[in-house]
Amino acid sequence: SVIDGRFEVMEKLGEGGMGAIYKARQLSMERLVALKILLRNRRGDPISVERFRHEAYLASRLRHPNAVVIYDFGQSGDGLLYIAMELLTGQNLKDRLRAAGALSVVKAVRIIRQNLRPISQAHRMGLIHRDLKPANVMVGPDGTVKVLDFGLAKALEGGASGSGSQP
């Protein structure tokens, strides 16, 4: 199916408490994206809708190589809310730990350091993630880490107005 005349859905990648993630093709840009769609049972809940919009807004302000890139946010004519973001390859840290067991100290430190860089930038912008956990950390095949899911993020007063500087 095509969402909002802009995104051709290809396959479902996963589902969380707020939304489902799909692999999609952004028609105007001819690029593959991850499309997060607010779950149908959450669309009538004003708190869920606001939290979803809030995630798109705050996450789009953070521009760091170790944070997922937000390309677009929108609402279709029938009320479907979506966030289009960078399509990542790899495995979230929770699944990776479950499959492979404990990491070596060197690998653990490498992952933690990459995790802290965008979080540090977010803090300088006045943005607190509030849901940093292994399921919200993607580890690519080359070991590159990306922080995901700013759904519970909070902007401190006066924060998240700019992109901050990259370390």
C-alpha cells in the first residue's frame, strides 16, 4: 500500500508499544526508509498522538552520526500519523545480547562510547532521552551504533531549539 501518496510500504520490520515500523520506499526521493506508524488503537488517544508528534519534532532536531536521522513527519488524510527515518541495517542491542551473550570489554566500551555521543549532544541541546535501553540502540554490521526512539524524550525549558554541535 501507499501511505499519504508518498511512501510505498514494502514489509513490516517490527512493532512496539506506540508504533509499527515498516520498510518503505519514499517515492519522491526514490530511497528506502523506515516508516514508523502510530498504532491504530493509539490514534484516538490525544496523549499518544501528542507523544508521537513530540518524538518526531525532538528527534529531528538532533543531528549526530550516532542518532537515527529523521527525514519527515506527516499525517495522511485518513488520520494515519507517520515518521519517516533512516533505514538501518543490523540488530538492536537487546537482540544482539540475547543471541550472542555478553560482549567483550572492548566491544562494550565501543558501543557505550558511541551511545553517549548523541546523548551528550542532546543534553547540550536541553533534550533528555528518558528511554535509553538496549532495544533502542541499533548496532550495524560494521559496529556503528545508532540511538533510536525519542518517544519519551523531554525538552528542558529553553532546550531543543537548535542542532547543537557535534563532538
